[in-house]
Amino acid sequence: MRKLLFESLIRPPLTERAPQVSDAAIDELTRALDGVARQRLGRSLSIRAVDAGSCNGCELEMHALNNAFYDIERFGFRFVASPRHADVLMVTGPVTKNMREALKRTWEATPNPKWVVALGGCAKDGGCFAGSYAVVGGVSDVVPVDLHIPGCPPPPIEILKGLIALLDGANGKVGAPKG
Amino acid sequence: MRMTRKNPPALADLINAGRLVEHHAPWRRAVVAPKVWNLAVEQLADGRWSLLGLWGEPDKVHMALLDEALDIGVISLDCRGGRCPSVGQYHPPALRLERAAADLFGLAPQGLPDTRRWLDHGQWGISHPLAARPSVPAAATSYRFLAAEGDGLHQIAVGPVHAGIIEPGHFRFTAGGETVVRLEERLGYVHKGIEGLMAGAAIDRAAKLAGRTSGDSTVAYSLAFARAVEAALGITPPPRAVWLRALMAELERLANHLGDIGAICNDAAFAIMHAHCGVLRERVLRAADAAFGHRLMRDRIAPGGVTSDLGGAGASTIRSLVAEIRQRFPHLVELYDNTASLQDRTVATGWLKVELARQYAAGGYVGRASGRDFDARRAPGYAPYDELAFDVPVLREGDVNARVWIRVREVEQSLSLVEQILARLPAGPIHIEISTGANAADGPREGMALVEGFRGDILVWLRIGADGAIERCHLRDPSWFHWPLLEAAIEGNIVADFPLCNKSFNCSYSGHDL
């Protein structure tokens, strides 16, 4: 373990290592995100993930935000364990009828001001599952949605971009939140 | 037909005793009499055969079986009015599959010991949605969890919304102090009605649905679906497509195993493994994106071949990926092996008995860590794995540690497979048109496939109608047999070790709930 830790000390951070276009984009994006996040929320935005029926693809990419490449916590964005601690509900999946009640209750348990991000194509309108006897539809059919992030699933970089858009859009909203 | 216990039947005997269904490939299907059906159930109950799947249709029930000689076949039973003898009363692995068939098709398995609804939570506004005539919804009733009685026992209810970034499901623990006396799962929250949407869907739409059954296994599901369609229509995809499919499947296996090895350690509060494994997983996803244009390689496999070819740049990206993992991964394995505090959590935790793994025909690392030597890539096998060299690691300890080690060994095997595939990738086209018209005249065609996903064997069975659309498609995730085993494995462990045990199984909710 000592060797691994030592290597981690002398190796440059992963976000700056690979000189690819996408990595440059991440760098630029994360710097912008840092500025906006600090301004709006004093470096703290707590995100609660709610899977309301997803295939689990979106969750995988949400997990990726925590890896060393994206390291979302650098900017004060945190995934939290309870809706009571959350500023943002990040909801995935077509909302299934079996999850409708749980999603509603999770939203009600989230204190104001709160935002809802619908993540992925299914969360927008049910995606390819729309029309099923077991599916309500998109997230906005159950709780008010502030932002949709498209993709199947959206890559982590798109989720980061979406969070910036949310923070930009949240300007002027803090005084009069929904709900 | 009389069979004695001294001379147990082979699956082929039972299929020969029934009415063979035409155009069912690659294995045979027969409609059998109740007596023959019961004889098959006897083989399951006696532990000679394995249940690969059980699914319904209006007034019909089907069972996919694997006998001792690793022969595969499907037997079907007509059940007028939905009444059929319950398999689950003699062979518990069928229980939840029968409850699901009862919910969806209105089948009424006679003697089923557990008649609580499973996927149907009373929210659909309809009952038996896939039956010939769906009925009005039954009144929603609260779910009766199984009782556990004793001094000082208390219940802990968890979910459906969990604390992490996880799929939804409900766990009801009964604990005595810190020790779990009973865990009961309640699933079905992410039931999307995939099999309902499949019915009547064109093949390309159905392929998209199949690829969204369980997000972490999108390649394996697309592959299983494509192989079932190709079996039904008698199509062979071009060699290059077959090899590219295997390449994608191994990349998917690598990404999941690497991510999960780290996540298991993280659930034992050993974050450094999680961080390093997370980096390797991300490298795999980026290489997949560079090579095939999508991080999870979604919709890259379709009936007839693949939709994305591998260029020279993509191949060299994958080669350097393999080199990097080969360089870094052994250090992580060494770290895992040499950290006593971590081993203290994983060794002898979440023990799954060899007998149970065998009874439930547990696929993947869950089965292989408990002595079940089965891998669909090897037997029944499918191209191109018959031309590739790989080992199937098997352990008998059955604890969290054994499941981690199986995954470690499978990472090594997949790296070797990726190299072999890249070295021998044939040139040529990557797709052929699938035409259903030519075959339509002689009635519906049925196909089946068994594909080894990272989690275990995925079964797809389907029927293509005369109009070329999917008439019925059933997708059986390995988790159907893993979930009940998790309930058994957690017994006697402390509540705090549940996340660790759970992650070492990593069952799919969406793949199970459909």
C-alpha cells in the first residue's frame, strides 16, 4: 500500500494527464463549474440520486462522477444518503408505476429550496418504455423538473455540463423556489 | 414411459416423449403431457438437472432445462384456464419465476407455496397485463412479510429508495441484536413491462429494449437477443461481427469486474482500492467509447451483426488499455491480498453453500465461488469462444472473498481474451441484412440463446411471428437465481456486513424486475 500511496504522490493528477480533447474539455468545464458553484451555493450542493425505474445505465455514469477523472467532490458537489440532506434530486428512469409513490415521497422529504434534475432519455418522457402498462412516463409527470439532461445514458461530462446549466438557471430562483 | 430412479431419464428422452415444436433453434422444444412435465420437475427436485428458466404465455408455461450431460431443451405445458402444477413446490428456485408468471399471465400454479404477488404491486391499474384477457386490478393489499419470532427480534425496513446510487428494492431484515436472523427481499419496483413492450415490436425496436434490460449488461443482453433472433431465422452473422461481439463482451466484463472489485472493498471502508479500480474502469469505458463510439457500447450489437466497426486507432487504444491494466492491476490484487483488516471483513462473510449454488444453478461469480463449474461461453459454448483459450476459475469457499477472487481471475482471463481477439480478428463485413419474409410462409419461428454476461448466464427465448415482428420474448437475468441466494448468504451475518455481501453478489434489479 505504501508503494501505491507514494506513486500517487509523485504522479500528476489524472484529470490533467491525458492530453486529449475530451480531457481539455473536462478541465475547462470543471473550472467553470467551480466558479458558478462557489457563487451560488457557497461551495456546497448536495445531490440525492433517485432511481425511479432506470435500467441502471444512468447510475453507472453517476458513479463515474466520483472517480478520479471527474472527482465531483472537488467542487462541493456531493451525493448524499438522504433526501433530507439534499438540494438536488437527480432522478433517472421512466417512472414506473411501482416507484411513483416512492418518488413523490422522496421529493416531499427534500427541504426547500430544491431542484429536480431528470437524467437520461427515459426520465424525459419514458424513452423506449413509454406506453407500457407499468410506466407512468417522464419524471415531470410525477414531480416538477428543473432540468433535463439527455443521453442514453448521458456521459459524466454531460452530467457536469447539466449541473452548470442548473446553477446558471437557478439565478434568481433561490428567493422563490418551487414547492 | 416408465422411468425408475436407478435409470434417470435424459432430457432428450422427455423431449422425444412430447410433441416437437417445429422451427425452434438451436435447442429443441416439445409440448409435453403433465406426466412428463412432472418427471422433469422430479429431476430438478432430485438435483440432477438445473432450471435455466421458467416463463409463461397465455394458457401455457415453458421451462428451459439443463440436464447432467449439459444438454439443453425446453418443455412446454398447456394449462387450460391457467391451471398448471407448481414447479416451485418441489424446486424452490422456480418460486419467484412462477409468481411472476402468475402476475403477468394470470397463470395459477397449483400447489404454489407462496401466492403473494411479486411484480404486481397493485399499481398498474390492470391485472395480468399479458394474459389473453387482462382483468380489472385486484385491490392493493399490503405485502405480508414472512414472520420471524423470538425474544428481542426487531425488524429493519430498507428501501425502495436506498442510501447510495443504487437501484430501488425493499429489504426487510429481522435481526437479533446485530445478527441478521432473516432477510426478505421485495422486488418489482423497476418493473417496466419490457416483455409487454416486446410483444408485437419490430425486431430493431425489440433489440433496443433488450439492450436496456440491465444497463451494466447492455452488451450481453444485446448479444443474447441477437443470437436468439439469428437462431430463429437461421442466420449466421459475418465472422468479423462475431469476433467484435466477443471483444465488446469482454470489455464489458472487464469494466464491471474492475468497478465492482473496488466497490466491494469500498463497502469495507477500504477506499484506496475503490479509487484505483475506478480509474481502471473509467479507462475501459473510455477505450470502449474510442473504439465503438459509446462508453457502455449500447446498441452496438444488433441482430445480423454489429453496428460499429473497429478501426486501427480503436484497436491500438484497446491494446494500450490492456497494457495499462496488466501493469497496474497486479499491484491492486497484491494490496487486496495483503491487507489483513480488509480480509478480516471479506473472509468467511456472506457464505453461500455449495449445495445451494448447485440447486439454484447460480451463474457467474456467485456460482463459481461456490463450486459450480459453469460458464455459458464454454458449455453450451458459442462462437468465437470455441477458438479461444481461457480458463474458468472455480472456488468452493463461497464467501465474499471467494467472489472477489473469482472476479480477479476473470479480469485476467478477459485481458487474455481481448488480446487473442485483437490478434485474430478476421476482416470482412460486420453486418448482414436479416430478412424475415422468406421464412414467414412456414409459420412462426422460435429462437433461444444462453450468453455469459459478467454476472452470469442470460437466457433469451423468443418467437417471431409470420409478420416478422416479435410475438413473445422472455429475458431471464442471472439475478433471478442470485437474489434468493443472497437471502440465504446473509443469514447469521451482522447487519453492517449486508452492503458488503450485497455488493459481492451485485444482483440486478432492473434485469430481474423487467
